[in-house]
Amino acid sequence: MDWRRTRHELPSAFEGPLHVEVCRPADLADDAEAPLLWVHDGPAYDVEGGLVDWAARRVGRGDLPPMRLVLADVRRRTQWYTASPRYLRSFSTGLTALQERYDVASSVAVMGASLGGLTSLLVGMADERVGAVFAQSGSFFTPETDRQLFAEQTQGREIDLVRFDRVADAVAGLSSWRPAPGRRFEVMLTCGREEENLPNNRLTATALRQAGVSTRLTEVEGGHDYPAWRAALDPVLPRLLESVWG
């Protein structure tokens, strides 16, 4: 199945726009109603994870409905994807712009890996248009599980530790967050059994369940890389999308 690609510059809370590429089946008209999946680190998920090819096969077989994939690029990843309030606002502004351009059906789904997984969860919590979050090897850092290792990996740079604390504060807030009454919001997490992020993923899954969020953590083979994330798409992501998109 052939897919078309269109690049957009979306309004943001930063000095420049958000750069995204919308991918969809060639026979899906721009004004046709279709669900939307926003992909953090989208270009890398496409090139290294084969996500667009995966989606094309799934849609071609009829396993999933025709959809629009939003491959979101990131210019300053360690700034934007570390619980940045400006990025959370930018996501909502950008999504509104896409809804004005395309007919978006059903709840929006958001996905990402590592810091992109963290960011996917945070934008989902902040924007009620999001009904599903798929986070792979999410970097849900906590002082108890990650601070020492993070300090070693970044040589203790102050700016990085400030961002670590910002992430840790956002993760700590999961325990007190509650979805609005009547809101449908589902979260699927995957993480490698040997990954350093597994303990914080387990804690995050527990916190979300205690908040009343439908959450499932699937522990998989592989490491913190796109081949492992590609292998872990099935069957978790299709189940999530089928659940929220009907």
C-alpha cells in the first residue's frame, strides 16, 4: 500500500515551529475522517524502527483502520522531552493546528520511546483529546532508581541534573494525578527485562493503576534501541489502538 507524506510547520510555544510529517494511505483524502497517531522522535521511528512500513502493512491487511501518522521531529531533545512545560503547550497548539487541517476521528493516540515515552505520557495527561499512550522504555526517572546512574552518565553537569529533577518531579506527580470524570484514557508500556529503566517503568505502571488509569506493562526481550522497540510493537500497539479507535 502506497502512503503519502506531507510536511508541516506547526505553531509552538518555542521561537520556531514544530516540524512534523503527516503520513497516510495514498487513497485517504485530506478531508476524510481518520484517527491520528502522534509519534515522538517520528523520523527515527520511521528510519530505524520501520514504523510507517509497519503501519502500512497493518492497514493494508485490515488489522487497523486507515490512519494518519504524525512523525514529530525534535530539534532539542534533552530540552523538549524532559517534562518541558513549553513543549506540553506546543503539543496542544500543534494538535489543534492539525485538527484544523485534517478531519481527526476518535481519540488521539500518542507514542514514543525513552524520553519520548515519558513525554507521550505527560502530553496525554495534560491534553484530554489524547485517549491512548504507548510508551516504550519510558524514562520515568526517580531519585531512588536513577539519579546516581544519570549523574554518572552526564558527568554531573548541572543543567542535566536540573532537567533530571524536572523529570523526577513530573513522575512523582503521577501519584496524585487523576483523569477527569468520564474520560477514557489508556496506557500501554513496554520495557526490556534487562533495561535499567525497568524498575521505574514498574513504579510508573503501579502509580497509574492507583490513579485509576487502565495501564498495562509488558516486559519484553531486547535492549534500549529501535530494533527492540520495533519487535515490541506487536501485539501491544495494535491492541491499544483497536481499543481506543474501535
